Amino acid sequence: MDVLIIQTAFAGDLVLTTPLMQACADTLPDAVIDVLCIPSTAGLLKNHPMLREVIAYDKRGGERMASVMRMLSRRSYDICLTPHRSMRSAILARSSRARVRVSFDRSAGGPLHTHRVVYDRKAHEVRRNLSLLTALGISPHPDTPPRLYPSEDDAMQVREIIGRLGGRPVVCLAPGSVWPTKRWTEHGFADLASALLSTHSVVLLGGADDRVLCSRIVARVEDARCISLAGELSYLASAALLREADALVSNDSAPVHIASAVSTPVVEIFGATSPAFGFTPFAVPHRIVELEGLPCKPCGIHGSIRCPEGHFSCMKDLSVEKVYGALMELLRSTRER
């Protein structure tokens, strides 16, 4: 039985789809599973033991959709599961010629799917994705965790990094986000890093777009025990580093889910968005930090370029003491387990 999973959204969305991959392997024992994603996220699935192939489709880079459709149609899949809710994904699902094509009732291109599952706004994204299997009469375990599979080379690279930091325990910080209104302040992260240096080394993580931001934070801290590796590590090397860290402090962005996929405790900071949307850490010890009582919050499902109200209080007024306190409480609780 050939199964195709289509998830062409951001890195965090793909990580949160890995429980669906695992559940397919667990409940469809003869399944051969392929995943269609975008090139920038495909590296997340390297070494994944449940997958036959990761198909990278550059939907924004000029690759013709028609050629991908022809390729999918030649494969003749039996089942296509599509967590991504766009019209493009619906068209790709139809081109797979799968007899069973499942997406959500809020997905675009409804008639292009054979089955539609209720999109539960109150559920965690992991459980929403797993619910697609109910269309097949399958009830997957609702707590199937996300999983990534760093290589031994990734682990070796991380051991060298930790060695350069003197072998001290590490806390990772992820100050970036595609959306500015999802970012806690630069000085907030810098002050948090400084407060941690008495007990931990601090490593800032992110993509190439986060290099400048992370470099500015490191410059504010002015301590060799605080470094930036933004843009220098692959997704799986970042996962390997997070696996060795005591905790991650991150905005509402992909590093939260990468940390969950390697069982690392997380403090997640919410500004424009809300934990109610279902993108919190999963199956790991965690704390949520946000400024409560703002009538304008949340202001969007994805965040935005600037605060619609012009004051950005949700992040500017969120104190270092509140974030640091949540992290210390989390670290204490994990030591006591």
C-alpha cells in the first residue's frame, strides 16, 4: 500500500506532521510512505526510518506544478493524506490518483478530496494531523510524539561545539521568527542570556535570516560563553544540539517543535499568537509565557509584520523576570523528575 503525505508549509508544520508518518507505519504495517514537502524543509526528514522517499517541490522557486503532478500520477498512490490546507495541495493530492484522499473540512478544494475530517480548532496540531487517519477507520494513539533523527555526524558536530564551550550545561535560545510580531524583544533575550551565564552556556539558534538578530544579541551580552550558531547548523544538527541542551527558550516558531521532537524541555513565548491555536510544545515538559489581559491579543493566526495597534505591548511589556522565572521553574521540575 503506497501512502503519500503532503505538507508544503513551514518547518514547524512538517515536524508536527511526523507523528502522522509514525502512525501510518504503526497502523498500516504494509504501507510504503512518501512525503511531499518544500526543499527548505526536506532536510528535517533525512534518516527518517519510516519513509521511502522525501519529494521536494519548490513551489515558490519556479518549478512547474504540472511536472510534479505528472510525477505523482505515475506513482498511483493508494492513500493521500493532506494536512496542508491550500488549493495547491488539494490539486497535488488529486493528481496522485489515490483512491482515498483525506484532508480537513476547512481545506481548500474540497471536491478534490474523497474524505474530509473535521478540523478541531481546540486540538493540538499533532492531534489534528493524526485525526486524518479516522477517515480510514483508524484511531491512532493521540499522544504519538514528533520525532527527528539526527545522524552520528550531527552528534559529533554538537559534541565539538559543547567542548568549545567548556562542557558546561547549555540552554538554547531561539529569538527569531518569520513574523516580527511573534518575536520577543532583542534586549529581552540578551538580558535572559546574561542571567543564565552563571550556570549555563548559551547558544542562539536560528536560520540564515536570523544571523543578524542573533549576532546583535551576542554583542549585547559580550561574553564568550554566549554564542550564535544561527545559519550555521542544519535542521538535524540543531536538533542534535537541542537534544543535549537542558532547555530551549523560543518564540512561537519551528525550534519549539524541533525541541519537542528530541524530548527537550521548552519555554515558549507567545506574543501576537496564542497557545490556543494548538502549536505548543508536545509530549515534553514545558512552560508557556505570555502577557495576559490584553484585549487585542491574539491578533492573528500567523502574526504579522507590525503590531496592528501600534504599541506591541504583548512583547515589549513582557519582562525578563517572567521568562527567567518560568525557565528556572522548568529546570527545577525536570531535575526532580
